[in-house]
Amino acid sequence: MSGRLSIDFGTSTTVAMLVRQDGRPAPLLFDGSPLLPSAVFADADGDLLVGRDAWHSGRVSPERLEPNPKRRVDDGTVLLGDREVPVVDLIAAVLRRVAAEAARVSGAPVGEVTLTHPIAWGNPRREVLCRAARAAGLPPPALVAEPVAAADHFVRTFAGAVPVGGCVAVYDFGAGTFDASVLRRTAEGLVPLASEGLPDTGGLDIDAAVLEHLARAGADRDGDRWRELVTPATPAQRRASRQLWDDVRAGKEMLSRAATTVVPLPAPGTDALLSREEFDRLAEPIVARTVAALRAAVDRAGVPVADLAGVYLVGGSSRVPLAATLLHRALGRAPTAIEWPELVVAEGALAAPPPAGTPAPPPVPPRVVALRTRTRSSPRRPSPCSPPRRPPAPSPSHSPPRRDGSRSWPASARPSARRCTGCCSPRCSCWASAGSPRPSRSREAGRPPSAGWPRSRARRPPGSPVPTWCWPRSSRWAVPAT
């Protein structure tokens, strides 16, 4: 078995770090780069191509390319060409490519695996990630939230700057999601204090804002051509649209280093000049949302900004200079950036993962509430949780009785029922609060009737039937027939 492997499956790129047998961690290289494009291409033979191979093949058949599988985690299946591909298979193809490269470098299969995920992901999304790992042939993975892994990396890198008891803020701005977290360093490790997530905000949204700006500027000259680029319908139009998105992203990355850039457009002679000032104006509403989310996380944690040991930039989109500018303006302190913010999460997860083999969170089963149907030879005894009823009309199936004695509810007035536990405690919602109308129990319980029943006396008398149904207090009982 090879050493430990950590994988940061991102929206745009995937990063993997491997601890080799000599104990040294190192990033895996894919075609000479530590950044593996997360794109997946489904060819005509049913095979799934990953990374730059997927991008290259996608230029020929863009309808078979999924550039961002992470954004489709809730979709179940994705239509690529003429067939539907499960999202689990798309993610598994990326993880399988990482596992193959790790085995090639170390000369043995992967031993332990840690996967990172956005802190806002719930059990269903994390279960998809774990199922993809199993489909890729990886061992049961341990899961680590991305901000936790990033903070662990910075604490180890700047150990003197974050003492025990100190707090750090992590600004994780990726291609498709944003996470902001505040963590405290203890003797045992890092403890999250507060977090805020924006699952629909990332660098791709900045690309979309720039593309929309270019479309507005070019619609006056060639409106039909721009409509084809924005809403492509044919393979040729999709190919041109994909090329335009790539050029916009390249221009955005260039503006992180230069004051101006030129975005080549499909129509000849219509290249667009984009300046840093113009780009900042387009990106500011999106970046401002991320800064507000980080500020909200700091406020929820109850930690003064002056007491933070550091504000750390993570993710490829944090390279945008506007992010550091707005953070400095909002917090009054400069954030800390490193040379490769894309590698921080994977390296941090590798340094301090949870125990290997942590089981995946079980999927949350749907809650199904069904009415019980049964046949009785004798009349049904009244339930203390049901309203008093008059002689019911014959009904072939059982349904909770209404206050007027009927057993059928109009669709617009039918309340939702839930099974009563039979506790009839003061906290049970089947009893009305003091002073509100309630079902009378004087006949079966031997108590004098009253207009209300204090919650402190809401007990089921000995010998009375066990409650079968109870209704939420918000349900409206039918007005008795007069």
C-alpha cells in the first residue's frame, strides 16, 4: 500500500497530495501541473475522459462535455450527448484518475484517503462523494471540511502566529462555492466556532458577469451572433460559446497580474479590451457577498476582529486582487495569501485528517407518514386526542373524524396528521393550551367538562384508551353543523 492521499475535488480543478513512504508530502502532477481540470467527457464508446483530455475532446463535441461536475451533485444524472451519466460516475472518473496517478508515482495502490468538501454540504452530498470514492476503487475515505483543512495548514505553516487559544478566519473562494469559517486553536486541534457558506457563489459567477458585460457591448453591433453565443443550439455554436468562456476566464486570470487584457471574440475584428477598473466594477457585487459572509461568521463566533490571529485566503478565485482589497477595507487588516492558494486545502487535509476509515455519513431516509387502515367489528372508542364526534356517517375506509362527525375532509381543508406517541405529556402537541378549545373527555375519563385544559394537567387518565392520532395546533377543526 502507498502512503496517505488527500483529494480536494473542486468545481473547476482537482488537487491531490500524497505522503510517500519517506514521509514527505508532495502534490501529484497531471500533465505537468498540480491542477487537474475536473471536466469529464463521455465519448461515443461509453468511456469517460478526464482533465485536459476532456477539454480537448470537448472542443469537437461540446454537448458531451461536463466542465463542472461538482455543481451537478444534486442532479442525479447528467445528459452528455445521447446518454445520461450518473453524477456519481462523473465524480468517480475524476477520483479514479487521481488514484491511478498516485499508484503510478508510489508503485502501490492507495492506502488511506481523505476527501474534502464544502462546509455547507449536508449528508446527501457527502454520501455522493463517498459513493464516488468507492466506485473509483478507493478505500473508505475520511471526510474533512475545506475550511478546517485550510486552517490546519496555515496553523502549521505559521505556528508562531497562531498560539493556543488564538482564532483564525478562513476565506475560501473557489470556482463554484465560497466558505467562510472562524476556528479556534486548542491543545487538541482546531475547533470551528462559526461558518457561513455560499454554495452558488464562485469564480464562475465572475466569468458570467464579464461575459454578460461583453454581450451587452456587442449586441449593438451583432445581436444575432451574440444570442447564438449566449444560448447555443448547434454543435458549432456550443463550440464557439465554450471557446468564449475559456477566453473570458483567461482574461480574468491575466487581470490578476496586469492592468488591462484583450478578450478575443469569435467574430473577427471584434476583440474586446477589458481594464482592471472595469473588471472590478463587474466583480464587486459578487466579491462583496463573500466579504459580508466572512464578516457574518466573525460576528457569530463572537471574536473581535482585532483578536484574530490571521485572515487567510484560500482557493483560486482568492487571487482576484479585489478580494484582498475589500477584506482589508471591511476588517481593517490585510489578509494573508500564499503562492499556491489552490493547494492549501489538500495539504491541510493530509496533515491532520480524522481517523482513517471514518464511515461515510448515512443518507437521510425520507420521512413517510401514512394513515393506518384497519377493520373493526365494533365501533371505534373515542380517543382523547380526537375531537368529540357525532355518530359518524358510514365510510368504507378509516379516516380521522372531524368535529362535525363526518370522516371525510375536503382536499383544501385536510390537515396533516402525525402518529401520537401516547405520552400525553405537557409538551405533547395533541393537547390544547390553557384557555383554548379542546376535545371534551368528561364521558370517558369521568372529569367535568370545561372550556380549556391546562397543560400542567394534560395527562392520560388510567384506563383510558391510548391516543391514536394527534393534530398540530395550527390545524383548524371544522365548525360543528347547526
